[in-house]
Amino acid sequence: MRRSAVPVPRSSSTRPFRGVRLLAGPPPVDLTVVCRRSSLLSAMTDATGGAAPGAASEVVECAGLLALPTLVDAHIHPDKTTWGEPWYTRRRPAHGIADHVAQDVELSRALPTPVGVRAHRLMAHAAACGTRAMRAHADVAPAFGLEGLVGIDEARAALAGVLDVQTVGFPQHGLRQAPGTDALLDEAARNGLIDLVGGIDPAGFDDNPEHLDTVFGLAERHRLGVDVHLHDRGARGLAPLREIIARTRALDMGGHVTVSHVFCLPGLQPRELDELADELATAGVSLTTVAADSGSVLPHRRLRAHGVRVGIGSDGVRDAWSPFGTGDMLHRAHLLGYCTGARLDEELDACYLAAAHDGAELVGLPRADFTPGAPADFLLVDGECLAQAVVDVPQRRMVVRAGRVVARDGALC
């Protein structure tokens, strides 16, 4: 992940977390984080069997709290948010993407607070709720220039060591519909402001047969990833999806291409879905879903069974599109379970682990899975088990990032 940063200790030391309950069993254990010369992410081991090497630092008392892996928000728009602003009244309905886009511009011009301040509020809140990393989309269009990307970059810098951030230059207004956007994306790439080039509905909203040529061309030229919003359903969505698969294979970009929303998938018959899932997995194309409702949420368990990586995201949080959203990925895992009809513990667990492990893999981070050598990234909650935490959405009592306590009781330290 680009430009992530953690404090680097001068010498090796250990930090014990005493009395932690892990997912594998109820008895509390002691975890030892080994802080080495190169990183605080070196190891996390069960300390009951013996002391880890290095000088011991302060003991963190965990009092039998349940430890869960930290989470990844694989799809969020911090540049649009009104988080922390006075209530914004949405005065008219929006009929389609074009109306939403117009209202984005109106809201942006009405808000007195800079993007960087608003984005930082939301991103800091997400980190305090246990998000270790996010993929942040920022609108790039003549109406905004690069303001959204610059604001998110300011927030990213302020949260270094607490939250890792990938940025997507997102042509929300389209490429054909908003001439000049391609030049802005190229400028953003040349200035190091983006990790991925975004796209949006080539066949529907942008109605542009050259849309994917531009998106993949910019990505190939600047050696960046791709993340395309695909809201179109039916054949209008499936045709671009298959073209994205073909381009990913042709350019050997497996593992660096994501398609977000993908509303054309949930309505497929099982056999067609399975065949397409195999194509996505073979090409290395990842997907993200935001679990907005049961009709548009991706069948993540079935896709994962075919080897498709499916990340979970917040999408917009209290913006012109919707008054809803919390930026809390545990709550989003709860919504994923609700929308997919999860009932069994293993189904509820899968919702959380998609937001934790699939999200980490999607943004290029190792899993925080409590194995020796894994990142020392976890959060602590009151609860009996993971499934209960997904249902109850308990307060995060503590959030640990790279072996450091970075938040307590929902607020950054």
C-alpha cells in the first residue's frame, strides 16, 4: 500500500497485552507484540509459553475483552461527506446518477469547511472504530479539479501510522460527459495523488465506448491500479464487466483491478454466476460491495468459494446522495449479514472476515489473523464471540495498530 507509515523503534522491545480472549477459544491469553528495528508489525504470539526476546515495555491490561482483527473499508468517498457539519437538508429527490452528481456540486459549493477537514473527521472516526485501512475515492472533474484528492491526501498524512489509505481518482461525472476529466486524472497520476484510476458505467451513465480505453490506458501509463464503479444491471453491466476481465488478462493486471458495486451480478442464474465467478477469479479481478440492500448486495460467500476476493465498503457517508452512513466497518459487517440473510454463526463470521481479511488482501496488506508474524492490528470489544459482535455492534473498547493503542472507547488517543 502506497505511502503507509508507522513509527519505527530504535531497538527491539516487547509489549504484552494481558488477558485477551481470541476467536479460537474462550480462555484468556497474553499476547506479546514484538517491536523490532524495522517495524512494529513483526510478530504477535501467545506469551503464556514464555517471554519474547527484547526489552519489555508497558503491559496493556485487556481484562478478558474479545480480540478481533482490524477492518478495511474497501470503498468509501470521504471527499463528499458532511460528517461533523450541521445537518444538511436534502430538499429534492434524485432520479439517477446525473441528478446525484448535480447535487454533489451544489453541496460542495454550500459547505464552508474544506475537504481535508471533513475527510479527516470521517477517516479519524473510522480508525477509532477499528478500521486499519481504506480505499478512498475522490471525485475528479472540472467542477472540482483535484480538490478532493488534495484534501484526502492531507487527511492521510495527518493519520499516518494509524490509518493506511489508498486513493482512487474517480471520474464521477464521466469522461465523455465531463470533457477535461481525463487530463485531470493524468495530472493527478503525475503528481502522485492517486494509487488507482477510477471509472464509471461505460455503457450506461457515460455512454462512452472509449471509457475503458482511457481508464486502462492511464493505469498502464502510470503503473496504477483500476477501480471501476459499475451500477448498470443486465447486459449493459455484464458487457463492460467481461471487457474488464479481458483487459485485465491482456495487460497482466491480475490483483490490481477492482469492480465496485457490480449490480449486474446478483440477478444472474446460479450457473451463469458460477461461470462468471470462475472467470473473475482466474483473471484476478476483485469486487467490492456496500451491502445497501438485499437486491444489490453481492453474494459474497458464493463468489469467495470460487476464489473471488470481495471487499466490503461504506460508500458515501452522510453526503448529497444519502443522509445515512457511519463509517464504522463493524456496523457495515452487520448490514452485510442482514442483507444476505445470515443466520448461522459461520455466516455472520464470514461477514466480518470479509471486511477484515478480504479487504486487507484487496488493498495489499497482510491478514491480521493473530498468527505468529502477523500484523499487530486488532480491536477489543465486550462480547462472547465474533457472531455476537456482528449482531450487537459493541463499542470498541480499544484499537491497536502496529502494536500501539491508537484509540479507546471510540476516540483516537
